[in-house]
Amino acid sequence: MSITAAQVKELRERTGAGMMECKKALVETDGDMDAAIEHLRKTGLAKADKKSGRVAAEGTVVHASSGNRAVLVEINCETDFVAKDDNFRQFADEVAELAIEASDVDALNQATLGNGQSVEDTRQQLVAKLGENIQVRRLAHMDSDGALGAYIHGGRIGVLVGVDGGDEELARDIAMHVAALNPAFRDAEDVPADVIEKEKQVLVAQAEDSGKPPEIIEKMVTGRLKKHLAEITLTGQPFVKDGDVTVGKLLSGKGASVTGFVRLEVGEGIEKEEADFASEVMEQARGG
């Protein structure tokens, strides 16, 4: 049967699939709109399955908040090009809003978006449409009875900070600092004993190589350990907007304290595939 442009347009509007895919689906289902939609859904699932093993280390970190709760969500794709695509960005923003109440990624994937479909079904359709592996990788919540600060840097780094005794401007400034300097812990008291002991052993070994007397070595280790703790803790670091004052002194001067913080960066911990173009060319030249 003949497929009209109006049918193709309607199917595109209802599924978001490409024009040629819509026309092909309508031809294969003899113009049955519902059957064509189901056909595209199954095709999208198949494509999503094929791409699911490909490394997705690009993407975005998005933020949403409601009342005294905020959330960060990392959604990955394969290239920076797709990370900037309007369809991808819209999907990420809508998922972030649902993530406020989601307990974890599995629950989030089953939640229903405004299009009446689950996050997972919509993700599969987006994979088919954009041609890349797309994954909702992780989320992190922050609850605070005080001020909540959020900062997103370039869509790639997201930070949430809870502050007691301060305002939202202070909380956002601290979030910006965390994004820039990435402290591992809030303060020295939060650093686990085994982490301190491991660093102390390294410092002792370094100091002993100097050949100095034991009492001097002890002072050297104490001083260097104190410096190291300042470098890895939020309150010990020089404030990113004013290097003459530490974050701890900044907070103290305002009668405030940080109750917690979380930082997500796109792709951290994902082993990226390194493309060896020279080897590829050699293989092709050999007919491999």
C-alpha cells in the first residue's frame, strides 16, 4: 500500500524516530500506526542491546531540587557531540526531576516520564535515534535542614553542599570550591585512621632517608602530615575565591559549618578505550 507523508509525519511526532525509519516501519506494517509504533519500539530495543557494551564515558551531570532535598544524576553517552544534543539534554533534565524521589538508579529507570513511558524505554528509543550507547549511570542525593548549594560546571562536574548556619550564596560558593579542588574529606576528623596511618608510613620512610635524628624526623613527619591533611580536606584547603583564607576560616567567620557534600564528574572511574589510528591504518593496509 501507499504510505502518505501525513502518516510518516504522525509516526515521527509520536515516536521521535527518523523519517526513513518511520516510513520503513509503516511499509512493513501495511500502514498500521500502532503496529508501526511497536515495530519501532522493538527495533530500538534491539539497537540498544547491540550498543550496550560500548564504552560511554561522555555525557552530563544534571541537578534538580525540591524543598530541602537535591539530587545529581550522571547520564552517559559515547561522544561529546551527543552530550550536547537537544534530545539528550531534554532527556537528562526530565530524568533529574524524577530522580529527586528515586531511591536508586534501578528505581529511577522504572519511573514514568511525562511522555507516559518509563525512563528505560525512553532511553532505549534515544539510543536508536542518536546511534550511541546511553546509560543512566548514577545518582546522589543531598538532604539539608539548612541551606543547600548546587553548582554545575560545564555540564561535566556537579556538586551539592549542605550548610548549617549559612545562606544559599555561601553554600553555592562552597560547592564551586568543591568542584574546583575536589577535596576527599570534609575535615581532618573525617579522614579514616587507616588513610592517615598509610600516609604517615610514607612520610616516615621519606624522612628517614634524610639521615636526620629521630626527634627531627618526628617533627618533619608531624608537619608534613598536617600539610597533607589540609590538602585533602575541604576545611583545610585555601578557599578558591580567596586563597588567603581557608574554607574552615571562611565558615567559622560566618558562624556556619558544612554538613556534607557530594561531587560527581562525568566519566570518572570509567576506563576509556584509546583509539590507535596508526594500527587501524596498518591493519587495513594489510587487508586485515
